[in-house]
Amino acid sequence: MTLRRPRGVLFDLDGTLLDTAADLHHALTQVLNTHRLPLVSLEQARPVASHGSAGLLSLGFGSKFNADTQADLRAAFLSVYAADPYSRTQYFDGISELLTQLDAQDVQYGIVTNKPTQFTQALLPHFPQLAACRAVVCGDTLDVAKPHPAPLYLAAEQLGLEPNECWYVGDAERDIQAGRAAGMLTVLAHYGYVSEQDTPALWQADTEIQYPLQLLDLWT
Ligand SMILES: O=C(O)COP(=O)(O)O
């Protein structure tokens, strides 16, 4: 598919720009250890890493993650994660070069994540190209988060662009829902945390990429 080069590209963070699964998995491991429960492997945790603390805790605790326990478990998880959300985290291969290319082609870019501001702001300084983004909207920036389109509207505004001048790239169903609802062209980052139980063909993304630099091929 060859498309017109967008004026702006907005990206999801976990599972799209940054491979954060190992740090999230580390936090889950610590909490499971505290409760003397069996651990889950990184391979098991990766597919749910886009679903934040609730997704990971449900995976590790099963029915023990319930209405009575979830507040405490979440607090324990987040306190471990907050202490070090970056040591095991890295760019997906090609992201750094992709962002350099976007700069060179005068395509603006930004981040729309459901990750709370506290953790996003702890991570970004370790990834200077992301810290320099003109648009960063987190899960708690507004009182609604993806799949609601409002965070995407705000990010487009921060870039000084109309929503329909931006694309949205993400690896989860709620990313594609939010992008479609915002009237943006949606790109599924298939290299991210898409699990075997997911049905991305039903998400109706406009197009998909198998690795980050493939984004550039969509308009050249
Ligand atoms: O931490 C989360 O809840 C998910 O973050 P994401 O929106 O960047 O995938």
C-alpha cells in the first residue's frame, strides 16, 4: 500500500516504541514472590504487557486477583515498577532510526499511551529521542484514556495538526479503536505484544507493519 506521507505520526508506547515487557515482568515476579506463588515466564507475560498492571496481575494471580485484592496487589506491583521502570527496557529494533528518519522527512511525532504519567515520565529521560517529543499524552492526562479518541485529539493539537493529518501506530485493539474513532489512519504494530488469543484481523486497522522501519515503506 502506498499512501501520502502524513504530517504527523502518533505512537503507542508499550509494545510499539519501547519493549517494556521485561521490566513489567520483573515487577510481577517480585509481587508473586512476596505471595509465594508460582512465577510466570517472560514469554507468558509479553503478550499481556500492553494491558498494564491489571493484565499482568490477572495472568499471575488468576482468580486471586479479584475485587477484594486488586487495589493492594496493584499498589504493590506499581511500587516495585516505579522503583525501576527502565533498566530492562529498550527501543524495539529500528525505532531510533525510524524517529531520525521522521525528523529528516519533517514528519512530526508524539506519544499517546495509557501508561500513567508517573511511569511515562520516569522512562522517557532514558530514551532521549522520546523525551524530545512535542506531544506526550498519558493514561491519566485526561479523565478518559484509549480506546477513547480524546487523548489522540489532544496529542494532535500538541503537534499543531488536525487529527486527520496524523496516523496512529499501536499494537493493541484499543489503539486501533482509538485511532479509528479519532479519524486517523491506523497502523497495527504487529511486532508488538499481540497474543495468540488476539484477533487482529478483526480490529480493522488500515494497514500493519511487521517491524518499525517498515512504516517508512508505506509512503515511499
Ligand atoms: O501501561 C499501560 O496501561 C499500556 O501502555 P500503552 O498504552 O503504551 O500500551
